[in-house]
Amino acid sequence: MATIDASPTRQVPVSTVAESVKDYYGKVLASSADLKTSACCTDAAPPAHIAAALGQVHEEVMERFYGCGSPIPPALDGATVLDLGCGSGRDAYVLSQLVGPTGKVIGLDMTEEQLAVARRHQDWHAERFGHANTDFRHGYIEDLAAAGIEDASVDVVVSNCVVNLSPDKPRVFSEIFRVLRPGGDLYFSDIFADRRLPAALLDDPVLVGECLAGALYGEDFRRVLERTGCPDARTVTASPVTISDPDIDRKIGFATFTSRTIRAFKLPLEDRCEDYGQVAVYRGTITEHPHAFDLDDHHRFHTGKPMLVCGNTADMLAATRYAAHFTLAGDKSHHFGLFPCDPADRTAALGAGAPSGCC
């Protein structure tokens, strides 16, 4: 297989990395307890509705799942969701409950051993949930077309600590935005590094399998998404990754890693936060979020409270499945310059006591 540019400075053999990942997750790891770092797991308690849904998932599916967060957004009823690197199907079966009988969940994975676990329990979950809406497919996240996923056919794409395992991340994001419908969103958790990592580390199957060697450098991630047509991705949560294994620390401890959950919409957004005088009010109608809704780590919308927002944030609320849950005032007919993102700038521009805004 040809060598593909995974980032601005890294050339890696795709087949070698893919085989290493399949072997590590299909044969080396027997359960999540075998992981050597916190990169592919999280200590954070899931939201109550996710915890309740997890309680309905088969024990073997839970044991054979490896992830670094909870990349499951709200307001999914009736949605078509694609789970990239679904593994044993834990998140897919949680999503199955949340999208309901009118929704659909497609789980994609390249590891046959993991898919076998997911498929083995489809009937068990269908009987438990009262509906069958999961479809598990073998394939690669760099080539969703080969798995039969058509253009603009998916409302939401999720992945849980999987993109870092790909040696061709630009192609992954290109495919994701190809299959998303306009206004759809990518909501994923993954491992990010504070620098570009040496390509030679990809020869170490443990560093690859533990989601470290292929970790995304944050600035390269931003650049790749911009080239894909998404200039404004938002961080929802972030937490440090702990490396407790001394052998792994000796090999890669020079870098700092974080686990982040990211939200990115398929929308014609601007590359800066622009001020059009728009105001958003959350109606409190998302079942799991009656009092407040967090769009990202710096946008908490309290129910009934008007909040000044930039043009991009307004579009993220008005041109997506969240539109039914917000009231937006204003349009883009009048421009007032850059949106005052910095708190000091906001106070100077809007006056003391102004409601919090974008970025």
C-alpha cells in the first residue's frame, strides 16, 4: 500500500499501522483492564442518561470496549448516527437507545474480532430495547465509500479514541464531512499531543495501540479541518492523560497528552468570530438538559437567559438539529466587527455586566 502523508511532517506506511492496530485490539487486549495508560479510558462519570443507557448494554460488549471519553451529543431522537471505530459496539448500543426506533446507528470497524462481539449481541439488544436499528460494517475510516456510506447520508458522526489510530487523518476528516448532511456534526473524543511526534514511534505497536504515537497535534488538527472546510471546531471537554507505565514514559514522556471531546459542524462558517448583534436564548427543551446546555467549554446557555453570540455560534444553533431548542434574534444584515471574545475586550466594547459571549 502506498505511503500517505498523515500530517505536515509525517510519512507512514498505512498497511503497517492498520495491521498493528488490528492485532493490538483484536488479539493482544483481552479487556479494557489490559490497557497500560489512561489514554483509552476515562475516570469521568458519564451523564445520568448515558449511565442509564450503559446499564442496558451487554457485559461482554462493555468489557471489550476501549475509548477515551463519551462522544455522545444530545438531541439524537430519530437521527442517523455513524460510529467510527465502533469496536465491540458499546457506544453504538447506547446510541441505539437514544436515536430510538425511528433512528439508525451504523457502526464501522476494521477489526473483525471486535465486530464479532458487537454482532453476536444484536438480537439480545434488540429484544431489550424493543427495536432493531444497528448495522455493523467492516471497513476503514479513511474510506467510508467502500463501506457503502453515501454522500450527505448521516446526521451525526461520532468516534471514541479512534482518529489517532489512522495514518491518514486528512482523508478521515474529508470522508466524515462528505457523508455528513448539511448542518450535521462530528462529535468525537480523541487524544491530542502538544507537539508533532516522531514518525518512528508508529513502529511501536504498544504506543500506537495505546493511542499515543498517533495523537493529533492540536494545531495540525485545526489546519486539517480548515482545509476540509470547517474553520471553527469547538472543544467541549479536555482532561490530561496519565502515563503510569515506566516503559511507555521512557519512550514518549517528552510530550504532553490530553483527551478532548470536539464538536464540528458541517456549516459555511467564518474563520473568525464576527459580531452581527445576534442573541440566542435556550428554551430548556432538550430532555437531558432542562436548566442549561453546553455548546462547548465556553458557551453555557442557561434556560431563558439571553446571550450575545457571534455569527458562527448563531449558525451552530439555528442551522442544525438544535434549532428547535433555541430562539435566535438578529441576522447578518448588519456587521459590527470582530466579536469581543476576550473578557476584557467584551467589557470595554459592551459595558460592565454584559452577558457572556463567544469564544
